[in-house]
Amino acid sequence: MAKRRIGILTGGGDVPGLNSVIKSVTYRGYEHGIEVVGIRRGWEGLTHLNLEDPASRARYILELTRENTRTIDRTGGTFLHSSRTNPSKMKKIPDFLAGSSFPSKEVTKDGITSTVYDMSPQVLKNLEALGLEYLVAIGGDDTLSYAARLDELGFKVVSIPKTMDNDVRNTEYCIGFSTAISRAMDAIQRQRTTVGSHERVGIFRIFGRDAGYTALYTSYVTSLRCGIPEYKFDLDKMAQLLVDDKKKNPSNYSLVILSEGAEWQGYQVVHYGEADAFGHRKKLNVGEVFSEELKKRAKVETIVSDLTYDLRSGDPDFVDKLVATTFGNMALDTILEGKSGLMTAIVNGCYTMSKIPDPKLGPRKVELGSMYNTERYRPNYANKLGLPIFLTHP
């Protein structure tokens, strides 16, 4: 009797904890006689895989075993590597498929119209040819949006949420979030000595394209003011608050945290460069723009620190390793139960399985009324009794 085979991939940006998921799924799979196939480079591994080409197989397919995954959970990043590929909207058909026909449509972004191709037929073909019964897809909103598409097409998918932004719907926690906050907290604590020595205003830019969880929770544990995408603050008021904080501080400095997508009244985030496969363009460093405004309005010197990619590098902290290991085991349990179309999650502080989020709903946002003080530009600290550990609901 042929062994059952499942696939696993990681998409989008890396975060600490991904390797713990991969190892957990592999170890539990082999305990139950299930072969686990690693798909390398995210969704690209299923759009660009040419099974007739040994070099392509070596690049995109890795049979996972207890031996080759034994130590991977000791480091960060992703053992399977990643990409930002969207099989539903490929701008170019892989060369080896030249001449093949795929569904196409015209899309317009920032006034530029281009043709994109839906490579889902090729993805399904490769999944079948590899003999995979299930696919475990680990990622954020973008990766999970295509997981939802595969589920619609009838392929069995179990998803695991990861993102430092912690903005995936249907869960209170995503792998990578705790480590990002721990790293940001540590970096800010270290830089207090420099900002204080020069008596300046320290401005920290943190990940958070559409949601402000990373900036808000870092602010929560460092007792700092912050700007988040969900609320356009008053620039003059924020400037005055930071000047007042500076004057009240015996060391004559103040600090503020800004999400990369933070805006103030009259300012809109500036994008540049070509959009990625999911339509996202890079954002101009809001910390630098805010710094120039602060210098002009408050006549103070600043230090700007970009705490973005550094927060996703290195080993996971305890929380991320705990959650990642548990999510991996939950995914395998779900497969053993014959269920699909589900995502590992934490809801009301408890581990559970949720539906893969509907991509049309977009990312989960910070609830301003209960979480953010729009007068003081700080987190709300009151009325937490009865809330789950991460102080929010999915």
C-alpha cells in the first residue's frame, strides 16, 4: 500500500519559528507513516517546477526526513526558503511552459496596465504529479490568500499563520510576532543611551504596512507614544507631546514608534518601485519624513532608526517556538482527522482551528476604541480584565 504524502511550504517574508513548524510536521508525519515533501521557495516551487528536469526538481523539491530536519528548529529563517509569488497573477509564464495557454486578464495598478496569468492549473498538475494528498501552507495574508484559492479549487489545504504584523484574520496570534516585539524592545532599550547622550528625539520605524499591532505592542511594553496606520494623528500635537516628554525627562530626550504605514493628517504614505506579485510597493521611510517635519516644527534634533528587517532575523523567542511547534502539530492532527480548508489559530487565548481567512476582507486591524488612545497617541492600558493573553480578539 502506497504511503500517504503531504507537502509543506513557506511563503512571503521569513520570521523566527518557521523551522519549528517544518520539523513538527515532519516528525509527526513520519510517526504516522506519512511522507512529507518540502516545496522550496514558496508558491514559486509549484509554478516553476518542471518535473521532467532534474535540476528543477533539485531546486524546488526536498524530501523531508527526521534526519535532515533534526536541528533546523535551532535557527531562524526558513529551511525551505521563500518567495513572494502569486500563482493567480503571474506576470510571466515560466520559459519551459512557453506556448502553453493559461487563463489571463488585464490588471491596472497606478495607471499601468499589464497582463497577468493564472497558473493554478500548473500548480494543481504539479501537486497531483508529486502524489500529494494535502498541502500545509505557512504564511501571512498574501500566502494564505492563495491557500484559500487552492481550497476553492478542491485541493486539501491546512494553513498556518505567520507574520510580524500579527494581522491575519481569524486568529489572535501569528508566528513571528513575539520575537519581533522582543527584538524591538531590546533595540529601543539599547538606543536610549545614545538618544539620551545627545538629548534628541528618537524615532523608530517598525513593520506594519496595513495594521499597527507591532508598533502598538512595542509601545505598550516600552511606555512610548506611537503612530499606527489605523489613525491619522495630528502632526503638531504629536510634535508638542514629544517636546513636552523631552523636557520632563531628566536626561532630556524622548522616543516615538511609527508603523511603516503610519500617517498624519495631511500626509499620505509615499510608495515607490515596482509592485510585487501581490500588488504591494515599497513605502518611503515614514520615520525620515516625520523627522524632517519635527525638525521644522519643533526645532529639535532627531535620530531615526529603522527596526524592520532586523526584527525578523535570528532565532525565535520562547513564545514563537512554543506556538510554532504547537501549530505544526495541530496541522498534522487536522490532516489525520481528514479535515481541510482550516488554519491553526489562537482564539480567546486558546488553540483552535479556524477557517482560512477570506482574502477579500483584507488584514485584521487594530480596534481603536479599546486598544489605542487617540488623545495621547499611546496604547490603552485600562480595562484588560478578562481579555485573552494577547489582549485582543481575532
